[in-house]
Amino acid sequence: MSQSELGRRLGKTPQTISGWFKKRVPAEEVIPACEALDWGVTPHELRPDKYPNPTDGLPVEYQANAQAAAGVDS
């Protein structure tokens, strides 16, 4: 997905999204961004400082997949 498409889905300007890629996604935008990306990116990947565990912030149905990818036993 392009930055422009992500911006459209989130109601943000392309400049705002570009700034996120240059710096970091604001904490309050992490979950909406992950949802817009169909959970192809996890909150942990975007903000490990706010979501220190690989499954933090994930919906339950995605947690098992994230744990398996990280090599973590449930």
C-alpha cells in the first residue's frame, strides 16, 4: 500500500504519513495504522517503545500468528 493510500484510509495528508516514515508513528495512530494495513504490520513493529512484546496491541485472532512468527510459545 502506498503512503497516499494509507493517508486516505486514515484521513491524513500524504505529508503527515511521510513524516511518520521519517520519524515515527505517533502513539495514538499506531492501532489505526495497523488496522488500515490489515495487521500486516504490528504495533510492536511500529512502536516497540509503546508495544514491547510482539503481540501487544494485536487483536486476539492475530496473536497466535505473531507469536509463531516471533518464535514465542503461547
